[in-house]
Amino acid sequence: MSNVQQLPIGVFDSGVGGLSVLKVLQEQFPNEDFIYIGDNANNPVGNRSDDEITYLACHIAEALEKQPVKLMVIACNTFTVVALDAVRERVSVPVIGVSQGVKTAISQSKSKTIGIMATVATVNSHIHKHVALEVDHEVLVWEQPCPELAGLIEQGHLDDYSVRDVCTEYLEPLLSREIEVVVLGCTHFPFVQPLLEELTSGRIQFIDPAFETSELVRRRLEGKDLFNPQKTAGTVSLYFTKDIELGDTLSASFLDTSRRSIEHITL
């Protein structure tokens, strides 16, 4: 057993959204320890400039590397799209960005048409469209910017009138085009997936890319021989740069609170 194998996996996001990725990773790798940083003091990031986004992502990554960690997962679509290369240049550990989820979406679509719900920055990058066309050059991709949704979720709006109103607005173009498979292109969005399913009455299948991301992590752990050999369940340390209440509530729904710690951090 090497000392590196025993190090935790680092996960970071602009707030609570990446907890949806952490949930899947913790389910897939129950013997791994995790450290999560959510920079909710600077959220939302999806409407910021590329320079600001890159600065914030690199700042968090550098703090995470000091923990230290053996592997880093950027559990944020906006950070991944805008700053993945910069983060990889800044830190010395392997860095995995969140997957786009389009392979799964294309395989599930009968009409060769998929939808993407994402932040403005992610939509403007057209990353999902580029990846989709590499997978299948005949696929049609409708990109739906959702400028207010991540911010509302970050404030704890998961099923009230305000989040219902914006979800209804963002879903209308997808429903009117009869798109039946939609990728949740922001890690915050799975937290309102039950609401999205209710509002669409089952007419749309929503794809959470976290499962594709976990496969990327698995391949990297195998390829670098980084699996933690411990037989006991791993621990999870959560850090947030603003309030911890929402992170506490969301994480308690899927993490064993006896193996989880949560506290405020200043980066």
C-alpha cells in the first residue's frame, strides 16, 4: 500500500451543485475518502467572464492540492468548460472534469435530437454540441441557457414558486420542439430533477452526467493504481466558503453523517 493510495479524492464546485457528483462518486467508491470544497461565496459563476471563472477555479484547486489529495474532480460544468486546462497546468495531481453526458443522451434518443440545459457560460462554449457531433455527426443539439437556475438552487429554492417559474420558462422551448432526452449540463440541476420531471409529465428523460464522470474517475484510479485498499467505509470532509446550512441539508440526504464533517473555510 502506498501513501498516495491512502490520500483522499478532492472534489470542488462553485457551491453545492457538485454534491450531486460527490453523491455518485461516493456510491461508486465507498472505500475512498473525499474532500469537497464548495465556493458558494462566489456563486453563481456561470454568468461571469472567462478570466474570473478561471481565476476562481485555479484558486480552489490550489487550496485543494495543499490538503493534499491524490486526484481532483472538477464537479462543475462551467469550471470544466472554461478552466480545465488552466487547472491542470496549475496543479500536479491528475484532474478530471465533469463529463458532458452526451453519449448517454444520444444512445437514449430515438429522434437523433438532444437538449442541453446549462449555464450561460457553458452554452456559449458549445462544448456539448461539439462533443455530440464527435459522437454522431447527424445528431441535432438544442442548447437551452438557464441563467437563473443555479443561483436559485444555491439559495435553497428546490421546489417553490420562484424555481418553478424559471424551470417552466426554460423547459418550454424543449417541450415545443418535442425533445425527449435532455442533459442536465450543470451539476446543480440534478437537485431539481424531480421538479423538472413533474413539470414535463414524463415527456423528457433527463440525463445526469455524474455517472459518466464516475467512469472517468474509475479508469484513472485503475490506470494509476490509486484505489484506496482500506476495507472500511471512507470519510467525507465538506468545506464551504459561505454558509454551510444548505450543504449540510443536501449532503445529509445521502451521506452517513457519522462519517461526514462539514465546516466553513476561507480560501
